[in-house]
Amino acid sequence: MGDLWVAEYSIKQGSYHVDPLSVVLRHNLDNIEHDADPGYVPIGVFQTDDEAYAFVAAHRKARETKAA
């Protein structure tokens, strides 16, 4: 079985990011070790990167529609 995928969102940057769970966890541990703000918050966990990117696209569209 492969890695899970995480969709993240940065409120400061207003941007999305998708990475394997193992990468997100490694970055978060590094941020804790260096007292750094990660900037991104997880908004979904998925079985595949395709699912994560589809979620991001739908979430982005919903936010844009709400803002209009």
C-alpha cells in the first residue's frame, strides 16, 4: 500500500498544497524542532494524489463562488 496524500491550505498565502502524508509529517516535525510556523493546515487526507487534487479543485471553486 502506498502513502496517503494530504491536501493543505495556507491562510496567509491563500494557496493550496498537496504532498504525501510522510512528507507532511516530516515537515511538521522539522517545524516543531525549529519553532517554525508551518503555514499550511491539513484540510483533507486521501488515498491517492488524484483524489487530493480533485478535492483542492472543488474547494477552490467553492471558495471562489462564495467570494463572488
